[in-house]
Amino acid sequence: MSLSGKVAVVTGGSRGIGRAICLHLARLGAKVVINYVSRSEAAEETKKQVEAVGGECLIVKFDVAKTSEVQAAFKQIVDECSRIDILVCNAGITRDGLLATMKEEAWDEVMAVNLKGAFNCIKAGCRPMMKQRRGRIIIITSVVGFAGNAGQANYSAAKAGLVGLTRSSARELASRGITVNCVAPGYIDTDMTSELPEAVKEKILSEIPLGILGEPGDIAGAVAYLASEEARYVTGQAIHVNGGMFMG
């Protein structure tokens, strides 16, 4: 696969899965736009790693939940890069808690970043793609958007919403040569999962047929496929990367 000459915007691209996606796309020749909102040092480290593999990149700070910031950022990206070929909606947060005691703010924050954030970016990103009559939009959802998870009603609902957003967007944008798909990670070995108690990790592993956690690179590989010409006839789909934890 080659993404030479393509411009890829990756939200939440400064660390974890987002960083792995940036690196993989850069290795395939894409110019990568790294989005972050609060950790400039992590974004700079990702930029350094992208450049170390011979990639070209740009860092743009914006909050995906804030419509005006997204609009301004995408205008900047198009002004500086002339085009957007690939959009990866990866930015997300968690505010876990049991439904009966969950504060309204925890629900609203997760919905604003995880679901509205993707809407904001797709709306802004599809416009230059429509003019080009070609584009690839990849949304990072989650296994819990399909299976649910106790203590994550807000996160699960937002991730499930992304699946509907994927399918509706795919139908609307297909006539313009734009594909829209989502990748649903299972439990991936990131900073977030490393903080889980050992007992919780053991329980998770017992539910995964392959018996191991995934790596960020596993998700990046799926994203790279969907971003490539090899996936030209794939749209409106969810690719599950979860070690067999959920088989839908």
C-alpha cells in the first residue's frame, strides 16, 4: 500500500492509538496532521517519531468538541496542505461511572468529545474531499459500542452512536467518491489500560479468545487498509479488531 502524496488528519494523534496511526500512515508516505488539545509535549514527541521514519507532519491544536475551533483548524489545514485525503476521527475521553450515580456532566463531556467531535470533524473534513471527489474517513469506535460495558454507559452510547454516524455518512458521501468506515478496537495495551488493576486485566484476558491485549499497531494497520486504494469498494463497514472478544 502507498499513501504517497496524501494528507491525513488524525484527531487525538499525540499518543496511544492515535500516535500509532500517525506513524503507520507516515511510513506509507502520507503527510500527517497531528491534532491534540492539551498535551503539547506528547504531540511534539509524535512529530519527532514521524520525522524519524521519514514522514512529514504538521501539528494543529484544537478541541474537536468546539465547532468554531474545528472549522478554523480545518481551514488552516487546507490553506497549508492544499487538500485533505484522509480523516481519522480518533479523539476520545472516558468519564466512567455507574449509570445510577453518573453525573450529567460526565455524560455530556463524553458525548461532546466522542460523538459530537466526530460529527464536527466529518462535517468540516468532507467539504474539501467533496471538491476533490475522493476521500477516506475512518472513525475509531469501540467493542463496547457493540457489546456494552458496565460503568461505561456514556462511553458505550457515544461509541455506538459513531457506528450510526459512520453508516449514514457513508450513504451520503458515496456519490462524491468518499468512503466512511469505522474500526472497533477491543482492549488495547495503552496508557489507559495499563492503569487497570491486575484483577481487572486478568478478567479481560479471560474473555479474549486470543488471550492477549491488542497493540496500537493492530488498530493502525486496519486504519491504513481503509485509507488505501485497496479498500476503494469498502464503505459503511465496521472492522472489529478485538482478538475475538466480540464477534458481531
